[in-house]
Amino acid sequence: MEGSVFFSLRLSLQVAAVATVLIVLIGTSVAYFLARKDFRGKELVDILLTLPLVLPPTVTGYYLIWLAGRNGLVGEYIFHWTGWNILFTWYAAVLASFVVALPLMLKTTRAAIESVDPNLVNISYTLGHGELKTFFKVILPLSKKGMVAGTILSFARAMGEFGATLMVAGNIPGRTDTMPIAIYTSVSSGDWSKANIMVIFFTLVSGAFLYIASRLSKKII
Amino acid sequence: MIEVDIAKNFGNFSLDLSLHLQKDFTVLFGPSGSGKSVALQTIAGWMQPDSGTIRVNGLVYFDKKTGVNLPINRRHIGYVLQEPSLFPHMTLFENIAYGASGLPSGERKRKVLQIIERMRLKGLENHFPSQISGGQKQRGALARALVASPLLFLLDEPFASLDNPVREKLRLDLLRIIKEDNIPIIFVTHDVDEAFVLAEEMVVLNEGRVEQRGSKEDIFYRPQTHNAAKFFGAKNIFRGKITEIHSEEGKMTVGVERKAFKAVMPYRPGTVVGEWITFCIRPEEIMILKEGKPIKANLQRNVFTGEIVRIVERGAEHTLFFKQGEDDYDFEISLSNLAYRSLHLQEGDRVSVAFKWESIWLIPQKK
């Protein structure tokens, strides 16, 4: 019993960590473009990427199967070339967590970047610096707190991801049963003591994350 | 040499600008909303014109026809704004050093320290912008722009939010530095005094268009449009019809529209009786005559008697409103405090006023 709790905990942390790294890299880049560039369909991109925040997780999971499944839009090609499919692996849990938690990063980071005085950005360019240097030396330091808050929120959300994960990664003991899924399994099989440990642990960790995130986001204003 | 020929449409406002600047210090003057700041932003590349060309020292910054649009970071411009724009997360030293990147670190440090010394910022190197005064922030912003050795300085009302003594000091520092470094400057202001102190060449903007350009004396004393005259405080601007011409005496008489007086002025060849003209007299060119004293010959042509309706104290001077007819007032007269005190005037006093006819400036008619 203990062993499977630790497995689920380790898997949850692993999934959330990998998803968060991707979210920080991709989310920050996308948020930068949404905040600073004008292009056709900009708000459409924002809406599409934010949808998982409000959609039922099963709907998000359904779309992911439709995209990444063996006969999916993208999954079909991957299967054809490699014989591998992401569904029912822990990578699928990463994918689900990534898609569901990304909007939290996008929203906070876009707002943080938009709140940077555009004159400061233009002054940096005028002083001879390119876009990349301006991003790292001016935009990033001035929107850092919002980004860190977004990262923590995303991590917490990724850790807690259940619905979409269940649909794309399934509930395979010792392989894809992240902590939220393990809790579901414990409760449905009447293993209350195991469920209690995990629920208390989860509540404490998520509460701590929210506390840190709210302290940081207050400071950016 | 700075050549700007651009147009940009903002829907409710359009900019149609043609600037060809030879002098080192050009003041772009105009009321709020005249397009001064937008003009600087297009030169710096912060904003893209709809059409036209921008060239600085022969280098093409923008050319709609050939599709050239030099990126902001390759325009080598020093830009200082009204609101302090130091990076809040960097110390003063780091801010200035940010303008000097690309140099070997030893030389960079030396250059930054030298600028800090010249801009009288010594001792503040490790302070953050939030820890220094408004004047020091603007010195820092100037230093940061200067250390990058720009081809051109664009200063957008850099001293407007500072108080007077600090502003005057900074103006003098700026003039000193320009002499030393010889970098051309376009300086935006809506402050007449500032424009007059700084300008070698002046461009008056109004509603996105050049109203007049020239030396400051040209614009101050010889405004080419009604608006230019108004912006520079000509105050007494009248429209009138030529009623008599005595070309052999070189004079003509103009009956002023809606006023009960006529003014005598030098004959302008080419004008005819019945023609409408616009002229102005600066308020400091009108004199109040002391009673009993003989009137000097050059004042005799334009003498008016009437009433002082209002006196307004304005720091170093007094403004008097004089009327002789039915209107609220006919002339605005500006007297130095010294002259004002010697006259012992009160509102309601009857006085005679006069001006030399050379003080009358005929504003050319628009074609």
C-alpha cells in the first residue's frame, strides 16, 4: 500500500514538473506574442488556449484523444512513422496537465507583460538592444512576479489534474495512476485510510501553493 | 541633416509632416495634440508612418516606396521622454551602462563613470530610480541616451514635469553638453520661454501640420500665420480693411473689423484699398503715454485714448486690458513691474496708449 502511494506521489510530481516546464517555455512565448504583437486571429488563439479552463475535463480529454489518439489528427502520423502512441502512457498525463494548466500561465503572464510600460520597452530598443535582450533584461524582470505566480498556479493545477488525464492516460496501476486518480480508485474500492493520507497531503500542498501565488501576485500590483 | 516627409492617419487626427532640419538645435513647438510627440515617435521608429521617407545624415530610416523600415535598435537615437523612463529594476549605474553595451567592460565602465561625472550624478550610482529626485532621474535618462553616442537626440518635453529652478539648471546642462558633443537635437515643447531659450531653428506645429519654421526671432516677431502669432503670445491680432493708401508717404490706414479704431502702418507694396489684411502687435510693444509729456514723433501715428478695464498681475509683469470702443477690450498691454509702478495706474483710469508703426506685423495672407 505504502509503495503505491509513493508511486502515485512521485508520478504526480513528475507529470506536474514536466508539464510546468513546458508550460513556462511555451506559455511565456505565447503570452509574449499575445501581449506585444498584433496579428490576425490573436484573440482566437487566446480563446482556444483558454477553453480548457472552462470546458468539462471530459471534453478536453475527448479533444485530446481526437488529436493524439492512434487515429487522431496528429497521432495517426506519429503512429504511422514510429509505431508508438501517446495514449495510456504517463506522457499523456503530461499532455492533459499541460493543456488544462496552460491557460493559468497564459492569463497571468499576458497580463504581467502587458503591464510593463511600453515606453521602457521602446527605450530599450532605442538604446540599440534587440527583442531577445529586451525581453530578458527589461520585460522579464518587470513581469517576473506575475510569471512566477502563473507558474505556481499552473503547477498546482497540473498536480490536481484528473478528468482529462483519466480519459487520455487511463488508470493503470503502477503506470498512469497519478495521485488524484489513485484517490478515486481508493475511494471507489473503500480503502479510506489510503484515501485520507492522500487527500490531506494534497490539500496541504495545494493550499501552500495558492498562498505563495497570491502573495506574489499581490506584489506585482 | 534630418529630412522627414511623412503622413500618418489616425482616423480623428492626421499628421502630414515635412521637416528639413539643418541646424543642431531645433525646437518643435506646438499646442497639445499638434502631433509633436507623434513626430518624434515616427523618427525613432516607435510608430510607423503610412507613407513617406525619413532620412538622418543620409541614412534611410524609413522609405515606404522601397519598403525600408530600419529597426528601432539600429537607428542610433537618443530619446528622452517627459515621464522618467529609467528602468526601475536597475540602479542608476546599471541604467546608464545599459546604454553603453557592446563595449569591452573596462572601457564601458570608464565611459559610464565619465558621463555620470559630466551629468553631475556622482554618488548616486547605486541608487534605484525610486530613490532619486525627478531632476536626477532626467539627468540619468539624458546620461543613458548620451552614453550610446546617438546620431540624433529626440527630447520630448524632458523638463516639463520638473519645477522651475531644476528645469533651468537642466536646460543649461543640456546646452553645455550639446556644445561638447555636437549631436543634433530635436526638442519638443509647448513652453514659449523654453522654446525661445533653446531654439536655433524653430518649427511650429499645429493640428499635425507645419504652421511655420524659421529662426526664433522670425517666429516671435514675424509670424507667418494667425496661429503662429497666437501660440507665441502676439495677443493683439486684428483683421482689417485697407481704407487709405498714401504710397508716396509710404503709409496706409486700416479700419479694424468690429472695432472702432483705425491703425496706420507702413505701406505694403502690392496691396490695394479695400483689401482685407491681418496684423498683430505684441503686448509689450504698446506703450502707455504719460500725461502732459510730448509724444515722440515715431509714436504719433497710432495714438488711442480710452480706459484701463482690467489689470492682471503676472509675476514679473502686469497685463493691462485697454478699451476705447464698445468692445470688452481692444488691446492687451504688457508692462514690466518697474514701468507699471512708475505709472500709478488703476482699473478705470483714462489713458492714452501708442505704438510705433514698426511694431505692427502684417501676417501674410494664406494662398
